[in-house]
Amino acid sequence: MQVFGLVGNPVGHSLSPPMHEAAYEALGIDARYVTFEPDEEAIERAIDGAAALGVSGLNVTIPFKRRVFDCVNPDPLAARIGAVNTVDFSTTPPSGYNTDAAGVTRSFAHHDVALGGRDAVVVGAGGAGRAVAFALADAGCAVHVANRTVERAEELAAAVGGATAGGLASLDRVAEADVVVNATSVGMDEDASPVPAEHLHGDLAVLDAVYSPIDTRLLREARAAGATTIDGAWMLLFQGVEAFERWTDHDAPIDEMNAALRARL
């Protein structure tokens, strides 16, 4: 039996186990997906221990995505983003990937939204914002990063290369954009939107990385404006799909994984 899992602190809230377990059941794979919650200072030992115990793969979540980066051999995209959320122990040293980026692009593709040549606004320049900005730029978007702290937006834009940056006042660019992604936690704990409703319009595709609640104020206001809306569960699903396919070399049973995820949500 293969063992896969998630390492983070805390991980009790994670929706990854039912999603991956549904995939193993659908394809008849003899595997289990478990969670690990090491102390923050023990993550390097945890990765070494997982390798020694024969764990096949790990997803990585807060607060370890940057710390694990130094424990593995990151692929080029993960190296550019500066964070790892998927570890494959089939190589020595273990290989590190960032499947959050694929979670973004596959979510848009699933909703028939083309990204090449589009103008995109990314709200937020934290860990999720980094993955989103690199994903959209690599897909052919002209990216603008809007963040409360302008310096952080500028740093991310420079890392992406060719992107622009500004403070939250620059969200007026949404009125002329084709794609918007909220990569902040705004909307998670209160009924608020990071994007002023007056900038939303019917030619937009809007992805909100927040998945709890599943229908955020941003999505409701975007839908009212006629925009295409994509909830955060799709990004969560497709980053998991990407990890599953890397680990197993099987095409993921997306419908079954999606059903298990949304049943828990």
C-alpha cells in the first residue's frame, strides 16, 4: 500500500483527504492519504522521516511551503515561485512542485476561459498571489498585481517579469481587464469583497481562491455584473488533481474527486 498525505500546522480542517481517497477508490489504487502536523521547527526532520518511512508523496500547506522548498529539489516553476506544495519521494533527493499554479490554469480551462493575450489583475501578493501571478503570466496574460502593500506588489511583479504593480487604488484596472483572481483571504471571515463592485463587468472571468464560504461576495457581485465566476473549490480541486497525476501517472478521476470535495464543503 502506498501512503500519501498532507503536512501542515494546523491540518485538521483539510479537505484533501476525502478528495484523494475518492480518487484511489475510483481507480482501485491501494493507497491511503493521511495528515501530519509537525511543530514548525521540525519540518526538515519530518520530510527526512517521511522519506525514510517510504511515504510516496506529500502535499504541503501553511506554514511550510517555503521551508520545504529548502528540503527538496524544486522544479523550475516552483523555484521561480519560491514555494513548494507537493513533494514526490520517488527521486533522491525528493522532487518539489507547486501545483497551485496548475490549479489556477486548469480552473480557467475547465470553465472554457482562454488566458492567452488577456489582461489579468491579481489581488494579493502573498503565497497564493505568487502562484497565481506566475501561472497567469506563463499562460500568456499581461499581469497586474494589486496589493495593500505596494512594495510587496512591486517585488512580485519584478519576479514575474513584465508585470505591473500598484496599491489597492489600482483596482480600477479591473474595469478594463479580462481576468481577475482574488488571492487574498478577504471574503473568508466576513461578507466583504476585495474588488469594488463598480469595476466588475460582463466580459470578466473572476476566480476567487477563497472556498469557505463557497459563494463569496466577490463572486455574487461579479455574477450580478454578468461575469463568468469560478469558486475557490475548483482551484483546490485542480491543485490536488495535478498532485495526484504527478504521484500516480494516472489521469485523475476529476468528477469523483470534485464530488467528494463538494460533499465536505
